[in-house]
Amino acid sequence: MGRAPTGRPTSFDIAYLAGVSQPTVSRALRGDKAVSEATRERIRQIARDLNYTVDKNASSLRSQRSNTIALLFFEDPTPDESMINPFFLAMLGSITRACASRGLDLLISFQRMEDDWHVQYQDSHRADGLILLGYGDYTLYEERLEQLQRQGTHFARWGSVTSDATGSTIGSDNFGAGRLVGEHLIAQGRRRLAFIGHADEHYPEFAQRYRGMCRALVDAGLSAEGALQHDAITTEQAGHAAMLALLERGERPDAIFAASDLIAMGAMRALSECGLSVPGDVAVAGFDDIPAASLTSPPLTTIMQDIRGAGERLVETLLSRIEDREAPDARLPTRLIVRGSTGVSAPTP
């Protein structure tokens, strides 16, 4: 099958040595999962042994593709000047690795609601498709996603995986994660659980986390008290303000589930300022497991999302859309990371 290798290595040489067709080599080198993992790894190893590199210019001419993906971040308010949610910064590494393993270039930029993303990237041939991270208010963002669909733009996004989601969506099992946190806090003897973060259609990922926590309460025979929820966006300042507002209303939860680690850190600071100890008076749990979560005092219990799997699935899903293959949504599992912020049982009433 193929020809014996001579001179500068080509994909035909790899096909000959691997005993497969040249199109199979091309699919394997770009990470197409239609090729078995064992075959992909064998082909990649042969390519490494031959010091083979993809001729991107020739490949682009044949396929009329740029072999470039645009990664667009939604600007988030942050304590530093990055304007990127720390969770998405962590995901950047996995997306970069996934692109590199498939011979793709990665173009990184910010997304603004007023920009015409399809014109700037796909229609101008700067990129073959878009990966979208973050969105702010989803009720506004959904209109842009529907517009991209109508215009035939190839895109994959990180977000809430629901039956009515627009486009190909990769996200975490937010409901299951919220339930995990609720069950953990209840097991620690906590009975008045508060959720800090939006819990409506504007922030569907947060809302699923809240509903998961409420399910844990109901399953334990407890009431999911509507009063013990306060809106907050993903910033430490918002978490601080929301915690103070709960306390000023006379609410005294014995546990806080924050929709993000940054919100949780702000809540912990507010509790300290009010003379309440964590976890002695109030247990606190977050979501994301950003690097700073293990550095708080006490270290923060949180939900770890599958960052590496997220990068792989986002890139593979986008390539599937570009190549007109099936691109199903994916809901990735999460893990509860228990640390000192929930580490003792609730005080006796």
C-alpha cells in the first residue's frame, strides 16, 4: 500500500510504512477520531521517526482552508488587566496542545458583542472556524449564536449543554456538580445552604449548579429556601457584595455554594470582615478549581472541571463542523475537591 520512502518524507511514505492509505494518514495527523487511537499513535510515531512536518501551504491550497482556528475570549472583569476569567486561561493550554497535535495554528482574540465574528475570521479566510469561551448575559449572546448559525459559520463553544443550546456546545455536568456540592455540605451537618450567583436564564451554567444543589437538599428532606440565593457575576467583588447583602438581610446560612471560585473568595473575605469563621461558622465551596483556590485561608473546597478534556473536545468538535461531520454536544464529568473551607461539621445550634 503506497510506495517505499525516498528523499524528503511525505505522507505517502508514512502510509507505506504504516500499511494504510494516504487519506488515513492525513486524517490521523489532524486527530480525526474516525481513525482508531492505536492507528493514530502508530502514524504519529512514524511521522516523528521520519521528522515529517505538514506542509501547511500545500495543504491549505488543496483544501481551501487556512488550517487556523480562532479562539475568542469574552472579556470578563478581573482584578488584573488580563480581562480573561482565570478558568479560561487554564483551558487555553489544553486548546493549544490539541491544536498543535493536529498541525493547526491558533489565533487568539477577544470577542465583543458588536463585532461581526464571521466577517473578521471565517469570511476573510483568517480562520476556518471559531472556538468561543465565555459570554456574559446568555440572553444577549444567544442572538449572536443564532446569527452565526444562519450565516453558516463553523463554531464550537464552551457553555451550558441543554437540549435547546445553539451550535455545538461542550460543557461540564453543572447540575451533577451542584448536587455533589450540596450532598457534601449536607454530609458535614449543614442545613441552611445559600447559593451566590445568578440562577436564571441569563447565566444557565450557574442556574444548573443551583438546581443541582437544590436537588440535594430535597433528596435529604430539606427545604431549598428561595431566600438563600443572591445574584452575583464571576468576580471576587461581586461575591463580597452578595455575601454582605445576605447577612444584612438577616440571613445566616451555615454553608455557601458559590457559582465560581472568585465569588467564593469574595464571600470568604466578607465573612471574615463580619467576624464569622470559615468553616467553623460557615462552610464555603466554589466552582472551577482555579490555581488560587488552594491558596486561600483556609484552602477552598471546589469543583474541578475537565480542562484537558475540554480543550480536546472543543477542537475536535470544531473540526467536525468544518469537515461537515457529526458534531454532538458533550457534557463532561466533574470532580469534587474537598479542602479546609468545608472541613468541619456545622456548630451545634
